[in-house]
Amino acid sequence: MKSLELLVEKIILSSRWILVVFYMGLVAALGIYALSFIAKFWKIAKEVFTLGEAEMILAMLGLIDAALVASLILMVMISGYENFVSRFDEAEADVSFLGKLDAGSLKIKVASSIVAISSIHLLQIFLNASQYSNVHLMWYTILHLTFVVSAVMLGWLERIMAATKADKAEASKEDGHEVKL
């Protein structure tokens, strides 16, 4: 029975490598998105002297939005691989720029990115407010505020969890026990 249990555990643990297919798919998607970005940039560059100020601002916001989405994809790829598949070999690759990408900080970074992307979309919508009904504007604003509140709540919960971990570590240290968190 123990050997069956070990086999099941080995299969489950090895299944994490299936995630590599998803991350490679995201790499390909990021490449395709980069081509889309280049096309948007080229279109703006060709029309730079004919676009009005509001149109140029909207075009720049579109490029910023694309950069944020690409960054979000990259963040998910790197942190997902690092957290669930395999650690990056720091000796072979300079991964110091990654900083701390644990599950908690990843949630905060993803939520922050979503709020930033939503902010840009909302700004684009309000710069063209005459094209939208008041009901649509209201719902876009409510959706954005939902993202903001969710991000704040995630940050608050992460802060509480970090404080709880620190309190437990301190209590264990006082008891003479060393606890790894």
C-alpha cells in the first residue's frame, strides 16, 4: 500500500511539468502580442503629424495598456514557473531583477496590474465619453472600482497574513523553538 501511495505522489508531483506547456504557450502569445504592439506603434508613427492631441493621448494610452498587459503575462509566466515547476538557477541566469515573487506578492502585483490596465481603459473611455451612454459609463466605473477595492483588500489580507507569520515566528523564538515560515 505504501508503494502505491509513493507512486501516486510521484505522479502528482511530476504532473507540475505539464504546466510548461502553458508557459510556452504564453511565450508564443507574448510574441504574437509584440507583433500587434509593433503594428499599433507603426500606425501611430505614420499618423503622428495628423493626429489631434486627444487622439495622440488615446494612442499613447493604448501603447501603455499593451505594455502593461505584456508585463502581466511575463509576470505570470516567470512566477508561475518559479513557484510551481522549478526554481531558476541563479548561478546561470541573472534573476535578481525578479525580486520576491511568492504567491502572496504575485497576487498583489497581478491585482495592481489589473487596476492599472483598468484605469487606462477607463481613461480612454472618459476621453471619448460622448460615444458612451451614462449607463455604460456608470458600469465601467463600478467595474473599475471593484478592481480597486479587490486589490486593496488583497493587500490588506496579505499584510495581516505577514503580520501573523511574524508574530508566530517571534513567539516560537521566545519559546526557544526556531520555526521556518
